[in-house]
Amino acid sequence: MLKNAFYDQVMPQLPKKWMSHWVGSAAHLQLPARITQTLIRSFVKLYKINTLEIEKPLEEYQSLGEFFSRKLREGARPIQGDLVHPCDGLLVQSGFIHDQLLIQAKGKTFKLNEFVPGNPWAGDFEEGTFFNYYLAPHNYHRVHSPLTGEIQWSMVIPGELWPVNSWSVRNKEGLYAINERVAVGIQTSQGKMILVMVGATNVGSMSFSFDPNIRTNRRQNAERVYRAYPESRAIQVGEEFGVFHLGSTVVTLFEKSFDRQLLEKQKVLMGQPVQ
């Protein structure tokens, strides 16, 4: 009850973009080694993180933010098919795209043309499918390409930074079409797909392996930034795509030409097959 009251009354009033910028900056501060290690080890203990699969020893991380966006050791996430889950997390929703509508939660939808406004492929996803993944704080926060293809364009869509927790998903109308996000169009041998990384409170900062010039968590009233890549940028299934510098949501959209079944709500790991 108290939690719901907090979200109902307090969250709308909070300066969420300012908070997110501050938290992101604080997380990457290089504090004295003893303090940094205490923070990292407390984080590991709190979230029961498997340290056997991370790339390097805890002592080598210079900040909590660096640990949060950690890489995994080679082989920790084997690629198990030609279409795989792009991230670790909870697959919270999958469904068909009807009349340009995607399901947010029971009784709530949002429009594709508002989620990815100005999308050059806007009409190509009718009767296609979508998959929605939630990344919790303990998850591995690097996002990988779910399939092999060529990156055709990217779009930074400014917005709010609401939480993407279960309360917000159930109660905030058009949540994913309100928050700041980056959409990327990939042409594949099976058809077109769009991968969208959605920001959230304390998660405005994202970076992208294929284009280091993409900037997020900009000031209020920032404009949408569209980039076409005339020389298409090839990407392989399982190749690193982008990084959340704190946790959030990934949504993948597929044309009807992809013959994929819908999946039940479940925990997934990057590299596991979508089946």
C-alpha cells in the first residue's frame, strides 16, 4: 500500500532525469579502493551475483558503475542458434502486433508509431511479433545482437525516465513510448527487425558498440536524432550491441516473415535460442 502511494503521489513530482544523471555520475566516481571494494562486494552479496562468470576479479573494477556494466568471461554465454535472446533478464511479454499496437500489460497497449516515431519501416511490422525483456539490477547489462544482419539506421528518442518496474508497467499509460529510448533497425536474411533499448529512472545512460557517437540522457527538450548508415554495419548473432549503465528494458520487433512462436513469461540468458 505504501509503495503504491509513493508511486502515485511522489514519483510524478521527482526530477527523474536529473536524478538519473546524478546517480550515473556517482556510480562511476573512482573512490578510494577500500570504499569501492566494499560497495562492489555489498552489491554482489545483495543480488547474489555469480562472480565465476565475470571477466575479471572484483579487485580490478575501479567503480561500482564499471562493475555494473561488467563483461563476462569467454564462453559464459554460448550462442545457441540463429535467433537468440539479446540479453539476460525476464521475458515479461511477447505478442503479435495488431493495428500497430503492442501489449504493455493486461489491459494496456502502446502504439508502434509512438514507440518508434518517424520509423522508416513503420508499415512493415503489422502482424509481426515483439518480445519485451526486463533487466533487473543483478543481471548482466550488455545487450547483444539477437541475429546476424546489417544495421541500417538508429534513432535516439528523447523522453522521460520513469521506472520500468511492475508497478509502472501496470499503471503508467504508454510507459515504453514515454521513456527515453534508442531504436536500431537491422536488415536480416529473414526480414527486418528493430531492437529498442529503453531507459528508466537512474538508467538514462546507454552506449553502443556500433556507433560511439550515440548520446543519451541529454537535457530536457532534446530533439529526436535519426542516423542512417549508407554503408551498412554488419553485425553477427551474439555480437555485443550496446550497454545499459544501469538496468532497464529491451524490446525486439520482428516482421511477419519471421516464423517464431510466442513465448511464456520466463527468465532467459543471452545466447539462448528464441523457441
